[in-house]
Amino acid sequence: MTDDEQERSRPSQAMGNPKDFDDSPERFRDENPDARFGGASEVLFEQAMAQTRMAICLCDPNKPDLPIVFANKAFRNLTGYDEAEIVGKNCRFLQGPETDPEPVRKMRQAIENEDVVVVELLNYRRDGSSFWNALHLGPIYDSEGKLKYFFGSQWDVSDVRAARAEEHYAREMARELSHRMKNMFSVISGIVNVTGRMRGIESEAQEINDRVQALGRAYETTLDDASAGRIEIGQAIRAILSPYDVGESHLRLLGNGIRVPFAAVSSIGLVLHELAANATKHGAWTRDDGLVEVDWQEKGEDEQRVVEVTWREKFGPKVTIPADAKGGSGNEIIDRLLRFSNGCIDREWHEDGLVAVARVPIWKAS
Amino acid sequence: MCDSEGSCHVLLLEDEPMILMDLEFAAEACGCNALCATSVKQAMKHLDSERPVRVGILDVNLGEGQTCEPVARELERRGIPYILHSGDLDRQNETVRSLNAQLIPKPANANHVISTAMECVGRKCG
């Protein structure tokens, strides 16, 4: 038997011991001779009041100062008061020094207008500790439509509020971090540019900056996901490549929904940046109708798991295979980067553009 | 709107000195005269000087809770176009939204920022 059932099966002897609380229908009927419960309603009322974990009370609007005339066991458990301390009092006895007057005002207004209202307010238990009470309040009428009671249900939402506050804090932190990171990348960019101008190496500075900024864009997308540990690579790919897609019709992203470790984001990000920079200089993006399709898939099992990124240029200028296929600082960066992360890249020069397939391991023992 | 020497004055408001310097260089490379400010007060001073500002480039968040809004409002009042240059697209959302101006998210290439501002006043850059 649960406590509730024991409580319910006990005969009405509540007044003998103030700690015992009698929420039986008999007791309610004794004190409220006008109220009628019969048949299913009686069973429902008895069992529901005793079993529900929802703290419930009824207040009588036909008596001065709207006193509580009934409160169930959950109400006693929630507030820590004995029944004798509850019945006869106005609900405001649960309020305390930190209770916001605004929800109290709303309640008062709802009572005046016989409206239903839900408010959250800080209430106090018998021992002085406080809890956040999500209070639902509404009128109950008899069969003649006469106002009989106000019904109040209260639910301790302290945990919910704490979780909400924590989530809010985490979101604020992520925003602040995002802001500072963008600012930092901006400052780095400024340093590189200014140094480049001073030293008369502006195009080199620009090249450095393009890489720094591609990385910045890739990292930016990881912030929202940081708590999850793994990053949705699609967002990072979109962030890196979209600035190259002038007019938004030269880039087609085909992949969908793969999560990769944080480290893979920077490798893939920088590889894509180099491919994009190259396409802008020599490849498909030198043409008005040039197109690049990028796809990403997860391949292999366990230790063999890789993310496979396919870069396919179309409608580009007729390709002449570079004599030094691995040449160019961009290509060298790609090859070295991928070597560090145990990845690899295959390049094929088709008639109308480069097709490159890069593979980066994403296996992580867990 | 350009003064007798024919140079075009650009108001740059940015609290980060390196970014400001980068923008200043880019503006100069574009043949403009940069009026640099790191605070609302300085920017207002430039606006009250003799030199006619043709266009403004405003960082939204200027630190310690200060935003570019007063400067933006003043530019609006005078009918001078401006663009916003900000890394903080979320937190300052309400400020940004209330200002009817093009926004370039940071980090952005300084030349790109300047040439975008120049397009606002129908000038070509570089």
C-alpha cells in the first residue's frame, strides 16, 4: 500500500492528530452539506483527491476573505502545513517577502471577474523555505450557475524554473562567446591586413586572411553544437562556402546531417576553402554558369569510419591537367592537412572540372 | 557632398583599434578620407566638424553597453547613408533591427566593407 492508500483507507479521525489529514469525501460533505457527490462523481472525487500529486484547494467566495474550505494531502505535502492551519485561511498565507505583487494582482483580478488564470509566483512553506508555484485558479459553479467555489491547483515548478534559468544562462554564454570569437577573428584579420599593407605584401595578406576567415566561419557554426561534442558538418560547410557563391546559384550542397568531431571541422573547412579559392582562380567559378556540387557522406564502420566529402566542378573551362598536379600552395596545404588527420584526397580532372574526394576519419572510441 | 579637394569623407566608428586601422587603410586605398572614431562622442565630434561626411560605417556594439545608435540616428536625421558592421547579430538584435541599414557581419574583408559603403553613395571603389 502506498501512503496515499493508507491515508485514504483510514477512518475519519483526522481531528485527533493534526498531522493526519482527512481528505475523504465524507469529511468534505460534513463541512459542506450543500455539496452533492453521487455515483461515479463520488468515487472520482475521493480517489482523485487522495491520489493526485497535484496540490488542490477549494476556497469559498461566499464567506468573508475567501477562506480555504478544502485542501488535499498533496497541498499539505507541498506547503508543510497541517490541515488545521490551512482551512479557514485565505491563500495569501503562502506568500512571503519575495513574492512578486504582479501575479498576486492578476489572481485578485481573476477572482473579481470570475476568470480562469494561471500564474507563477514565489510561495513559502511552513518552514520558511520558498518554492515556485504554478497556480491555476478558476471558478466553480453549481447547477444553477451560482458561484460556489474557487478551485486552485498548485504545482511546484522550482526545478523547471531552475532548468529554464540554466538554459538561458548557457544560451547567453554561447552568444557572448560567439561575439568574442567573431571579434577576435576580426582583430586578427585587421592585424594581418595592416601588416600586409605596411610591408607592401597585400595579396599575401589577403590570402592569409581568406584562410583565417574561412576557419572563423567554420568554427562559428560549432558554437551552438558545442555541448553535444559532435558538430553538424553541413552547417560548417555551408558557412565556409556560401561567400564564394556569388548570386547564390553556383553552389549546390547535397549532403545532409552528419555529425563529426570538432577537429574534423577545421580540416574539412580548410580543405574546402582551398578548393573554393582554386575554383575561383582557375576552375568552374571563373565561368558565369560554373557550378560546384558538394556532397558529404559517412562511410565505413568503427575504426574505418570516415566522412567523405566530394567536390565536383561543372561547366568550368576546359581542364588541362596541371603538369605539377600537386603543386600550388593551396594543394600542398590540403595534402599536409589531410595527412595530419590520417585523411586523404583523390583528384580527378574531368573535361569540365575537377572532381576531388577527401576522406577524414571520424572514428572515436567511446 | 564631397569637399573642395574632391575627397570623400567616410565616418568610421569602431571600438577595436586594429579593425579601425584596417578600415582606415582600405578607405584611403579607395581614395577616401577616413574620419575615425572609437566612441559615440568622437563620432559626433566628427559630424560637427567642417568636413561633410558622405557615408558612415558603424560598429554596433562599442563596449560597456554603448551602441552606435545615437550616431546612426544623427546620420539618419541628416540624410547621410550608413552601413552596420557587427559581429554581434543576436544580442544587439533589437538595436540592429530598429536601424534601417545594410548589415555586414564580422569578420569581413575591409575592402569589401568600404566598397559596400561606397556603393551606397554611388561611388565605385578600386
